[in-house]
Amino acid sequence: MRSIVPFVIGSAAFALDALAVLEVAGERPWVPLPFAPRGAPGVASWRGRAIALVDVGALLSGGHSLAPGQVRARTVVARAAGCTVALPVDQVREVHDVAETLVGPAPPGALYASALVEAPGGPVTLLDFEALVEGVLREGTAAA
């Protein structure tokens, strides 16, 4: 069995491995940073500190980029690549345990996808969250 946290941005459904998720919060305001990479356009406050805001919608096909200052209904706080980040999303579904038989190969050409999972409510793209955050970090380093 694999535990996942499905979420929606626009009409696109994604999921993270549940072990990466620290918290699911409501909408969080965020501050845009000048010259920030498109994948991490700003910071949000979490437990008294600033954490990077990762715009999954800007990085993945089917998602919608955030406009400066735009908030989404939910914020998934997750950890990968040694970083704690905030992911603004439109909706978060319940944690689901899925059998390995329901986990298939990633859709061809899907950036940062590790698998396609048949979850309750329909298929979701399981993200390779470590690779996604590392990609955002590389993009930020190249922009500096």
C-alpha cells in the first residue's frame, strides 16, 4: 500500500506521497520576491518563519500559474530536498491508501511525474516531489 494526498489545481489532479506532507492549511497570503524563479515566486509564513512558496501550477501542464499576491483555498506544507515549502492548491482530498496494483507508469512527457495512480475520484498524477523541489532550487540558483 502507498499513502497519497491528492490535490487539485484548476482542473488538474495531482498527489504527493503522504510522508512528504507536514500540514494542510487554509489559504495563506504570500509575498512575491523580485527576480524569483517562476516555480518559487515568493514566500509564505508558516509557524513563525518564512518558507518558499512553490507554484506547482506554473510548473506542470494542466495547472494554472499564480498571479502576484493571488491565494488559493488550501496550502499544502510539505518537505523535500531538505526544504519546507508551501504549495497553494484549490482543493485537497483525503489521504488515501492505494494498492500498488493501482499505481501505473507516469504519463509520457509529464514533467516531475513519478506515476499515475487510480485514486478514488479518478486518476491523479503522483509527483516526484524531491525532483520538483530540486528543479525549483536549480532554477533559483541559475536566476541568481
